[in-house]
Amino acid sequence: MKIEIYKLKELKPYAINPRLIDEYKFESLKNSILEFPQMMGVRCVVINKEMDILCGNMRYRACVELGLDDVPAMMVDLSPEKQKELVIKDNLSYGEWDWDMLDFNFNSEVVNKWLGRTAIDYSALDYEEMGKEIESMTDGVKHAIQITIDSDQYDNAKDLEKRCRELKLYIGGNLLTELQNTLRHNENN
């Protein structure tokens, strides 16, 4: 099997592709292809003889949206059962990240960008200029915790969160301190 260049218009997305991608990861994928196009030759699209994309459907979509004309691909000759197995196994993630190794040996800002390690505050959906809000909310964020707010407290929580961000207050640190105090109080009673 060898990698060859195929016209994007010749390829077809796999009709029963079970993978989805959210818009933020998809934008990261498109940026990754723009910034490091050589990666496509190493992690090429995999197609069958009918030109169905078995592996790389999201990369294909990204290339189409970027206006590219062709893509490196490898054609495989597998039974329908083996094609389905390939589709699943290609998308499994067996390993875990050694976060200490990444933090000490790689530029964390770049790694966060590569891994899509950004926290999205879904209250941003209420803002008119969502893109700018999301950018400001994810700047420097390494990990995120989602907190459920009762619907009757939502407007108050959204207002407090927005005001804290405007003042550049470290919400996570304040929350941790409050949680520790609450836990101590409950343990003492």
C-alpha cells in the first residue's frame, strides 16, 4: 500500500461514519492542517476501492472547507467487516498523556493549542460576540470544571462570572478556597 494524491472531489465521506467533532476541535484541526500541512502525508486519509473515506473523514472535511484540491490518501482492499473494524480501531485512543512530561518538556501554550485543551464556558452562548468571549475565557486555561447552576440562579451566576472575568479575577482559585472552607466547616460539624 502506498500513499498517493487524490482529488478531494473524487472521495466520498463514509456513509456510516460513527465519529463526530465539535466546532472548536474542527477549527483546531483546520488550523493544524494550515500550520503543518506535511502532517497530512504522514497521517493520510484511508479510502476503499469505492473511494469511501474509512479513516480521516474529519481531515477530509477540513481540507474541503479550507479550499484544498487534493489530499494524500492510501487505498486499502478490505472486506466490509474489516473496513468497519478499521473505522473503529483508527479512532481509539489507547494511551494517556504524561502531563508532567508535557509541562516540563514542551511549550504548554503550544501543547494546549495542539491538544485542544481549552475550557469552553457555555454561558458564552448568551454573548453576542461569542468568538471574542471564548478567546478571552480560554486564555491560559489548563483544565476546567463544569458547575451546574440551578435555573433560578443562572442569571445571577452569569452576571457574577462576567464581572469577575472583566476584573481578571481568578475564579477557579476563589472557588477552590470556598470549597475548602465549606468542606472544613462540614467536617467540623
